[in-house]
Amino acid sequence: MEKYRLGMKISWITTTINILLAAIKIVAGIIGNSNAMLADGVHTLSDVLTTLVVIIGLKVSSKEADEKHPYGHEKYESIFAKLLSLLLVCTGIFIGYEGVKLLIKGNIRTPSRVALIAAIISILVKELMYRYTIKVAKKIKSISMEADAWHHRSDVFSSIGTFIGILGSRLGLKVLDPIAAIIVSILIIKVGIDLYIESIKGLVDESADYEIISKIEDITYSVEGVKGIKNLKTRIFGNKIYVDMDLQVKGDITVTEGHNIAEKVHDLIEKNIEDVKHCMVHVEPEDKNL
């Protein structure tokens, strides 16, 4: 619950900042005659929606297991992360479309200094938001919050492109304003696709990485009485890991002794590997022919 509360706190802070920043950028885009800044403001406004999705995802995925969901609700976070990635892609397409439309029409105005100042403010604020959010996301191992952090970073890319476009336009190259919007849209779409692929991993029972598997093996063999690991399977379940293991022990020990060995392995794995939510250990007699 502590992780959930921390995630909620960060999400509400970033939501408040995004609302203020989006308002500043949209007003600056209108007053400053910058289509790139206006598109950038719409992008930031989409951050508000995605952060609200993160809040919902954290609330649902943090629920305890129940009768209908005996393995917990962690996979819901991957589903919400997928929704976030789709929102990113849609945002990128919208910004790109507006930029192309402006290039075709050719009615491009020269942005004023206020749009340039807004771009600088956006770059600094969104980079700080990204670093703060990604740090917390990795700490609480939240996929959807990590997706939201990258949404903040995509806003940094957006604002950098906007800054270049506005500056170039003010120096006489008016076409740079809509071109900047198009380039930014491509970057945003790429981030969205990458996050979509990452969210899929949490839904298809992909195995844990080699480092985790190696640590499980080391812990298992450190327990006295373990003669071998016949089978070891891991699967990622949202932001948690499930472990299934067939353990080999001497064939002439009692059931109680075998159970005690398995229980010790089980307890050590769940205690020493934070991401492991559940470990199932099955005991078998060792195969002396191997």
C-alpha cells in the first residue's frame, strides 16, 4: 500500500503541473501565433488524461487477490499501460496531421517571443517531471507510471522541436514551425509504439530475465538437502513474478523432511527477491542415473 500511495501522490502532483503548463502553452500558442506551440499545448493536455489513466491503473492493480482474481490484479496495469501507449500514438498522429495541413495551406504566421519563452519553460519543467516520475516508477515497479514518465519525456522532445521551429520561424524560415510539429509527432508515435510492445510483455507470461533466474538457482542450491532442480519456470505477471519449481531431494528422507526443505527454499526466494509474488515448490526424489 505504501507503493500505491507514493504512486498516487506523484500522479496527482504531475496532473496539477500539467494542467497549468498546458494552459500556459495553449494561451502562448494563440497569443504568439505559433501552431507548433498550440500543438505542444494539446500534447501536454493529453498528459492530464494519461496520468488519470495511471491513477486508475494503480488503484485497480494494487487490489488484493479475491475469489474471482485469485492471482491478484497486477495484469490490469499492463492493460492500462497499453491504453497509455495508444493515447501517445493518437496524440502524435494528431500533431503530425495539423502540421501537414498547415504546410499544404501555406498560411504560416511568424510566432512572437512569448511562444519562444513558453517553449523554454516547458522543456525545463517537463524534463524535471520525467526524472521525478521515472525514479518513482522504477522504485515501485509500475509499468503504467513508467509509460506516463515517458509521456513527460515525449513532451520534452515536443517542446525542443517547438523551440527550434519557433526560433527558425522568427529568423525568417516560417516553414520550420509546422515542420517542427511534424518531426515531434514522429518522435511521439515511436515512443508510443515502444511502450505498447513493452506492455504486451506483461500480458503474455514472458519469463523473468536471466539475472533473476540465476538468483533463484543460487538461493535454491544454498539450502541444505537440495540435490538438484529438475524444472524451473518463471512468468511475469504485471509487475510481479511467479515461480514454479520441481526440486530434487534424497529419495529416502521422510515426507516431513522433504516438505521442510521445500518450504525453506520457498521462503528464501520470496524473502530475497522482492519481485517474486509467489513461489510454488514441488519435491521429487533425485534421479541418481543423471
